[in-house]
Amino acid sequence: MIQRPVLAANWKMHHGPSAATAFMRSFVAAHQPRADRTVIFFPPAPSLPAVVAEAASRTDILVGVQNIHWAEKGAFTGEISAEIAKEAGAKMVLVGHSERRHVFGETDAQCAKKCVAAARVGLPFMLCVGEKIEQREAGETAAVVTRQLREGLGQVGHLITTEFLLAYEPVWAIGTGLTATPTDASAIHTLLRSELTAMIGTRAREIPILYGGSVNVANAATLMAAPEIDGLLVGGASLDAGTWTKIVQA
């Protein structure tokens, strides 16, 4: 059972194995085990074993991968399957992060296939949804995130028993210094909870929904205090062990 709040660090293309080891030793020493929250790390794939090793004694820390391919195996140079990720120690996978969608061109259909692939091997996933600035300004936020949610989860069989999380990360707030207000973020989280309830019933209350987008030490506690925000998905501010420790303890 994942304990809320959930604090997830997406290191993106930072921290190789040596740096990851040093980071984790510092963090584990500074952040003692707590039963009232869950911490997740998404390091670059080559650093996964190092982070897994340093977190091995901690049941409050999970380690995941930033991406998977939907195929079980095959001629997909540079990709990793859900099964390989799981065998390497991953306990979760990010799916549909805004950079995967808008830098690498991933579609809702491809995200859906990745959710299916993860569920097939029992690897929990975190599906990310969020709108671009032009969609926000056009009043399309609700339509965009609802579509991404429904299409992303729409192919997963036995969704009622599948382990997954959601993350709302407005694209316009990723790495820009701009952040949705707690009220705005809470409104979208409430919408996502409502849509999820329509899909899976009362179990929707059990699914953590995280907020991501220029989260930092100054705004972390305020965001987490907002209704329906069950945690944070953090990029740049998770790269320094001291800063990340403060956010995790907010």
C-alpha cells in the first residue's frame, strides 16, 4: 500500500550511477523512515541499480524507471521492456510525462499501450496528464486531461485491481518557474478524481493524484495542503539532496 502523501523525484537525464549513489547516501541519512508518506525516485535507467541498492533497507522508498516500451521484447534498440525494468529492480514506471509526449511525440494511444505493458507484468505505473499553455488559454484544460486519462487507462484490463497513480503536470509549468495555484491545481485534481470514479467506482478514492510543475521548497507544503492533491512529482528541485529532503519533509 502506497502511503499518502507521495513525493516523487524525476531526475530526468541527471545523476549517473556515482552521483546517484552519493545522493541516496546523503538522503537516506538525512530522511529517517516515516510511515506517513512514500518517496519515489525515477533515476535514469543506468542509475537504477545504484538507487535500488541504496534504498534496499527502506520500505518507505520506491524506485522506478522513467519510461518503458510496450513490447515484451524485440528489435527496439535503446528501449527497455516492463519485464526488464521490473527484473532490474523497478517498482514503478512513469508513463506519459510531458517531455515524452511533447519532446518525443508520444501519443495517447502509445501511453495506453505502455500502461497495458506495465500492468501485464504487475509493475505499477504513474500516468501523467496535462495541458499546454495554448490549450489552457483556450479553455480546453478539462477536455485535454479528461481525454488523456480515459485514453491512457482505457486499454488496461481489470483496471479495478491494477496498481497505478496519476500525476497532473501542466506542460506550461514544467521547468518554467510557473506553477498552477493550489486552487487551480485542486480543481483539476477534483475533476480527475470524478472522472476516475466514473471509470472504477469508489476505488478511485484510493488512487493517489500528484501535482507536478515547478514545485520547490517554498510552495511544496501549500500545494500538498490543497484538497485532492495527494503528493508531488518534482523535477529540478529533486536534484539536490538537501533541497529534496526539505520538500519530502514539508
